[in-house]
Amino acid sequence: MATIFGLFMFQGFSIEAFYMNGDLNPMAVVSKAAEAVIALGTLYIHSNTSA
């Protein structure tokens, strides 16, 4: 999750964060999407555990 925030902190809080030299950077899109899925899955699993 920290790397997702880090991307936007250094590249800006817009869709332009996924562009490199004027072209869409597919590795940035895929890696951040995968990280988001893992983070959401972790939050889901954590929220469904009984204390």
C-alpha cells in the first residue's frame, strides 16, 4: 500500500503518474493494480477474522 501512495507522492495525484516519457507505462499499471488487489484482499481477510 505504501508503494501505491509513494507513486502518487512522487509522480503526482493524477493519471499522469502512470505515464513515462509521454507513453503509458504498462508495468506501472499492472504492478499497482496487483498491489491494490493484494491490499484489498488483506483488508477483507483481516476484517472477517474473529477476535
